[in-house]
Amino acid sequence: MGSSEFAPTIPSAKVSGLFIYPIKSCRGISLSHVPLTPAGLRWDRQWVVVNSQGRACTQRVDPKLALVEVQLPTDALLEDYQPTHDCYMVLKAPGMQPLKICLSKQHEVTDAVTVWEWTGSALDEGAEASRWFSDYLGKPCQLVRFNTASEVRQVDPDYVGSKHHTYFSDGYRFLLLSKESLDALNELLKEPMLINRFRPNILVEGCDPYSEDLWTEIKISSFSFLGVKLCSRCKVPTINQETGIAGSEPSETLMKTRSGKVIRPNAKNKNKVYFGQNMVWNRMESSVKGSGNIIKVGDPVYVLGKVSSAAEAAA
């Protein structure tokens, strides 16, 4: 089935959770509402910890990052919020004193920061932040912020064209999952897992398990999103986000039930496992109402276009 010619009037699901991860690979924040921006949900992956070579530190190598708690000012989620000199992001971690990061300071620029295929300049959060993360991870580190003044990091243009960009996310602006998909997976696991293992931005509920695999265009409230590609999963979901300790699940179960070999038998990447849908905001098709660019828990989700099976989905 291709795109629907007419917009449906009955929702297929609703938003049941919203999550941002201000520092890449650190603990997320669960929200009731959040502004949409051209690069994703506001504050999402605007910072990254890098090693002495400028490469991003992630839970794949440094699972202790899962235990770094991030707090933003309560008014930081207002659409017109502009931080002042006394606005701070506060970081906490086991065995560490809290670290305050000023949200409006002037930064020194640091060059050659690398996240996957992208290398560019970023804004150094200073010596105190460097010491804090270096002490915590036991190696020289630096906390940097995306340099929006001079840098643009495109998402993969092979999938969605060149006009979409992101900050320090792995690849795309939004990751969407359904509660039903998590429930279906948990029925197969000896120990059920929390949604934080999978680090989505948008959690929906009210649809069939894995139906988000098929969505090529959806509307959340008045905002249009395009399904870009299925999300192939790495080691991170095997890391318990409360302890920072890795195990074998859910990778073992996903390999049996959600590998390319199982759900996309005629495509490449048979040994990848898929869970969730990468999405971008289709701003040109979104009708902004009086509430501005705010997405909220409880917002209806309308499916405007879909494919007939995961085998037909981009991945």
C-alpha cells in the first residue's frame, strides 16, 4: 500500500512519551512537551563528550555514560526560551560532585570533532567540564557543544535528500518506537526491558506491534514527519541504563526475530537487527497552529503513507 490520497481522520496511535538526550550517550530526560526545531527536539544531542583525538565517546566504549544524569532549567522547554548568564545545565554521576554548565557562555572553538562520518568544529565547555569527564571516564576528555554558527551536519542524503540536518545524533533527527513493539519484545525476554534501553525520541501507543516499520509519512498533531529508514541497532540496547552493565539481550532475541534475514530476506544487511523508525520533520507540510512548534504527550498520530511490509521499507 502506498501513500494515502486522503488524510485520515481517525488516529492510528497517540504520543505516550517524549525523550531528549542533551549529551550524546548520557541519560535521557522524559518530557510532557518539547519544542520542535529544524535539527530535532530542542536540546537533543547538542553536546557530546570527545576523547583526546576529538572522537565522540559513546556507551559502546564507555557504558558509564549511561549513569550521567542531565538536568535542564524548568523553563528551557518554552518555545521562546533564551538562556541568560545564570541558566545552567546540571550534570550528576556516581562519585562525582555536580557540574554546572552555563547555557549562555561565550565559548572557545575547538576543531576536528568527529561523530561517525562527520568532522567539524565545536564549542568547548571549558577546563572544569573536561576535568569532570576525564576523572569520571578515566581518560582525557572534553565536553563540546554543537557549533550552530558555522557548522551543518546533514543526515544521510541517500535516504532523504540534502535539506535535513542534525546535531550529534547517530544519524537522524528523530527515532520513533511504539509501546506495542516494546511489549512484543518483552514477551520474548526472560527479563523485561525499559524503553530507555532503546533511546527513542518519540514513543507512541495504540497501534499494532512493529507497525511503525511501515510508516513513510505520519502526522503528529499538525506536524508532518517522514519515515526515513528502519533503525539498525548497535550494542547500546544491551547496556542496563540503571547500572551501566552490558549483557547479551536484547541483541540475541532481536537477531532471532528482527534481523534483516528474518524481516527483509531479499535485502542486504541480513545480520543487522532493526527496532524503531528513523524520521525527519517535514516542515513544508506541517501546519503550525497557535501553540507553535510544540509536540506533546497525548498528541494524535495519523498515518498518511505506508508500505505493505518491512521488506519494502528503507533500511
